[in-house]
Amino acid sequence: MQRYEIIANFARMAEAKSIETLSVTFTAGVIAGTGLSGAGPVLPFLLLSLLVLPVAFYHRLVRMPSAGSTAILALTFLILGMFCAWNGAQPGIAFRSFPEEYAGRAVERLRGLIDAIPFRADETAPLLKALLAGERSGLSRETTALFRESGASHLLALSGLHIGIIYLFFDKLTQVIGHTRTARVLRYAAILSGAGFFTLMTGAGPSIVRAFLFIAIGETLRLTGRRRNSIRVLSLALLVQLAVNPAAVRNLGFQLSYLAMAGIFLLYPILAKWYPEGSSANPLRRIWNMASLSISCQVFTAPLVWLRFHTFPVYFLITNLLAIPLTSMLMGASVLTVGLGAFGACPDLLIKTTDSLCRLLLTVLEVIASM
């Protein structure tokens, strides 16, 4: 009977409702295997994971029907994770996350399109290339220092925030297709193609890949009419990304990205409920929600940042409340500007708007940096 019970539990582990257990044990194995192979550093992320993961997944671990079977399953996925990490650390075993040749051509084409647009401000084109293509070499020292001193350096480093902004933009844009079954399939294909292209073009960094997996999983659930559970999406994305590329666990961007999302999924709903009931269109409620989102990310990521850099962004709340909305508007305008510019049909008003948003963002950062 024990053998059949173990087989039954393995089947349960394949179900979506048990993906948290599968993910947490596999991740623990990858972290342990990476540490044992000497490919670190992962100790700070491991210490934080020991605090974060049990809070998120304890109820899943204890709900398995048999303690013995649970231990066997957990040990199995722990060993699988260790093996994947060890295997990925061996010489001569490399993971190609994207076709470098095609990605390089695409990003060069994007830079050329941005340079061809007659912006008035000198910093507009370099800033757009940093936000859309991850190319920061054109930024002046003053601009780079401005982002650093205001605590907005994360806006220059391509991350899930950037692909998330572009995703929301295209999600709204494709709504004109309609909501029929055919239209939903077309939207699904368009959004995943666009997000996948951006991921490849910008180098497929760990935090960008995480965001793409979130989009792919979320859009698949929406297309199939299934309910989305944030923790399960996080767990599945973590499992898939580490199974394909276990070396990503050493990347600081990967660690911060998943910790930030854990904060959003676990702490943000609690903070958001503290605001009194009322209309969702209330401006004060929107400010509260944005502040809660920023605080949730910082609570989960600040310990790791302190362990690695011994620093803390003092004005993170003001920076995020002002700079992130402006960055979102700037990226939306820049996508339209570059897209229409590629066909030679970009109106001068749109170019001026993009210029103005760029200057406004830099002015806000100057004020924050001078505080």
C-alpha cells in the first residue's frame, strides 16, 4: 500500500494545487547544490529564503496526507534541484538562453530607430535606449549619478518592471481586437510574441525571464478560463526558470526579483486592506496602493540589499511614488514614438510629449537627489 500511496502523492504533486510544495523543495535543492559546488554567492538569498518560504508554503507542506510520503517527495525534489545545480556548474555545460545573433540585430535596429527620431533634449534618446534596450553607455555621468543619488537606479536596470509596463501597454492596445474566442487567441499570440521578443532582444536576464514567465503563465490561464493564484504563478515560474537555468539562482537580479514579487503577493494585500472601504477610483486610495506596493517590495528586498551593499534607499517611497508613474508614461510614449517612427509616421506632437516626459522625470529625480 505504501508504494501506491507514494505514486498517488507524486500524481498530486503534478496538480496545480501542489505546485508550491514542488517548487520550494526544488529551489532549496538548487540553492544547496549551488553552495556545495562552490558557485555562490547564494548565502544571503538562502538566509532570506529560510524566512520567506516557510511563511508562504507551510500550509501546503503540512496538508499532504502522509508524513512519510511527504518526506520522500520533498527529498526527491531536493535531490533533483541539487543535481541540476551541480550539473549546470560543470565545465563545458553551458545554457544558451537566447539566440544571440538575432537578438543583437534586433537591439541594434531599435537603437538605430531611436537615434533617427529628432528629439530636442540631448538626454531623451540615451534614456530611451536605456529603458527599452538596456543600453546605458550613452547616458551622461550626470544623468547616471542622478538616478543613483535619488534611489532610482533600478529604473535603469532592465527588469520585470520594464517588461511589465510594456505588457500592460500592449494588453490595453490589443483590447480593440475584441473579446471573441478568435480575438482572445490573437491577443494571446500577440502579447506573448511581443513579450518574448522583448525578452530575447534585451538579453534574457534572469529578472526579465521571470517577468516573461509570469506573463506567459497568466495569459495562458486567462485564455483557458482558469482562475489565477498569484502564489502558484510565482511557484511555477520559479520552478521552470531554475529547472532550465539553475545558475540563475546566483544572480542578484534574480534573487531581488523573486523576493520583490513575494512581497507583493504576501504583504501588499494586507497593507492595501488597511485603507478604508471606498471607490477604487479615489485618488488617495491609488496613492495608498502605490505606497503599499513600494513598501511591500522594500520589506522583502531591503535585507538582501543591505547584506550585499550595506546601503538602504532612504527616499525610496517618494522616488517610487513619483518616478515609477512617470517612467511608465515615458515608456508608453516612447513605444508609440519608436513604433510610428519606424514607418516614418510619428507626429511631431508625440515627439514633443516624449521629450517633455523625459525632462520631467529628470527634474523630479533632481529634486529628490537634492533632499
